[in-house]
Amino acid sequence: MKAAIYRSGGSPDVLELADVPTPEPGPGEVRVRMVCAGVNPTDWKALATATGAPEGFAIPVQDGAGVIDAVGPGVAPDRRGERVWVLLAAHSGRWGTAAEYSVVPADRAVPLAASASFELGASLGVPALTAWHCLSPDGRPLHGASVLVSGGAGAVGNMAIQLARWAGAGRVVATVSGPDKGRLAAGVGADHVITYTDDDAISQIQAAAPEGIDRFVEVALDTNLDLDLAVAAPHARLACYAATPDTVVAMPVRALMAANLTVSFMLLYTVTPGELGAAVRAISAAVAAGALSPLPFHRFPLADAAEALAAVRDGAVGKILIDLPGA
Ligand SMILES: NC(=O)c1ccc[n+]([C@@H]2O[C@H](COP(=O)([O-])OP(=O)(O)OC[C@H]3O[C@@H](n4cnc5c(N)ncnc54)[C@H](OP(=O)(O)O)[C@@H]3O)[C@@H](O)[C@H]2O)c1
């Protein structure tokens, strides 16, 4: 099969298009004929820090969508032919989604509703799982809650707006850096879109959510903590999902105590299997209800996988997809 492979880590241009043996699914695994792969920041970051490919080569990219074409021992044979979205494909194995086929544990190939496009399926994975876990880290219902999503045009933020809407949030406020991103946030259901660089961003959010914000999905805790604290309702919950290796945040502990604010942190790779399963179920239900749509696409052929990862690294707005032949 054709695949974008790497033999040692580095910048996206270490990727090469190669012919490699088509993988066979082992016990409990399925093979997916990929239709498209969805690229996220984690893909270029993982490549940058990879120390090598112990088995000779590895294929990057966690997310994708396609059709199961083979199942390993212990997997129901009638899963063959199933349309699926794929998650965490490159996390614990070498068969990432930037290839004609990927092999993953059966529970990482999730049935994709017939009404959903493969492009949407490839846009779920990392962004939607992260968004859902941040919205509901403890499984508490969101019904009626006021939610603030920072970075509402980002992959995670845009999914967070939609999932909050689907889950019955009372009011969804999003912050963005400018009008183009504002349109992407408003287009998926944010009630209020606020430019976070405005001098009066805090009072705009307070006007939008006079009772205060109950849940925060936070992409930049270091720059936004003061704003978040200023607009938080008592007993609010703030989930932070992004940082650089050097990010350090000074916490105004007394003010956080006074607000009884809960600040939590998450990394998708280390959430519990139970938490991951809860997020998969919520996202699948939202897809089946027609509640999720993808960001505008930028499409790359497999031969240009390096350019696809570089586009994400360089801050492309929208969803970066790698097209694969498997429909
Ligand atoms: N913890 C996890 O498991 C996990 C999971 C998924 C993603 N992540 C990380 O989360 C980050 C975002 O991922 P993504 O896929 O959503 O990336 P993305 O599509 O590039 O979106 C990031 C968004 O954040 C916005 N932003 C940046 N600084 C901001 C600020 N101070 N206030 C409000 N918005 C701000 C950006 O827009 P402007 O710069 O124009 O404001 C951009 O729209 C990445 O660093 C990624 O590695 C972590």
C-alpha cells in the first residue's frame, strides 16, 4: 500500500511517500481502508519529538475515516463493510491514518452514521474527544449551563461550541481574534462571539452571560486566566487542554478559592478508557443527531502529507484533510 512514512522524527519534511506491506489486523483489531485522514497539531508535534521508528518505519496521523475491510480474530465478521471514524490510530501502534490502510483496535474504529460524510468523520477524533472531555470532564450534564469557548474557530473550539449546543447548554460564548474566525464560531451556533483582544472583552462577556460562565473550554490559560476569573460564575469549572512545554501559569489562589472555581487539565492520551468511551458515545450521538459539522477543508493528496502537517503547524484556519483512495 502507499503510505506517508517516517524513519526518524523531525519536521514534516522527513515524511516520504513509500510502498509498504499492507498490514493485517491482529486479535481484536480491524483494518480500515482509509478515505481521508484529519490532521491535528498533535501529529506534527508527535513527529517532531519522535526518537525513531523502532520497527523501521511508522505512519503518522491519529484521525481519519474509512471503511473496515478486514477484521482480526475476536472481532465480529459483520463489521466488514462498516463506515467508521478512526481515533488515536498512531498513538500506540505504527499504522497511522496517512496511508491507504490503517490497523487499529476495534474500539478505535467507531461506526459513522450513514448521514455523516467521511470528511466529518475525519474531523472528529482528537478535536471532538478533547472538546467533549473539557465540556463534561466529570460527566455532569451541561443542560442550561453557560459555556465560554476560547478560540471558537479552532478545531477543538469549534467542536466545543457544537457539542455544547447539542448537549443543551443555555448560552454559548466564544472568543476569537478577528471577524473571519468570528464567522466560523457564529456559524456553528455560538450565541455571542467576542474578540478577545478588545479592551472591553470582559464586560462584553459579562453582558452576554450576566449570571456568569459555568464551564470554560480553555486553549490559552496563561493569557486568559484573569479574563476567565472575571467572568466566572461561582463553582465554575475550567478545563485547560493546551500549552507549550514551557507554559507556566501563576494562579491567583485566593480569588480562585473565593469563586470555588475548579481548574482541570487534560491530555487526550492519558484520559481513562471510561472517559474516552463516554466521549465517543456522546460524539456518536451528536453526529447521529446531525449536530456536528466540520470546519472548511483544505485538502492534500497523500504525496503531500508533509505539506498537510506543515499547514497545521503554521496555523491554517480550517480542517486539513489528506485524501486517500479508499471510498
Ligand atoms: N490536551 C490535549 O489532549 C489536546 C487535544 C487537542 C489539541 N490540543 C492542543 O490544543 C491546541 C489547539 O488545538 P486545535 O487543534 O484546536 O488548534 P487550532 O485549530 O489551531 O485552534 C487553536 C485556536 O486557538 C486560538 N487562540 C490562540 N490563542 C488564543 C487566546 N489567547 N485566546 C483565545 N483563542 C486563542 C487560535 O486563534 P487565534 O490565534 O487567531 O486567536 C486558534 O483559532 C494545540 O496546541 C493542540 O496541540 C491538546
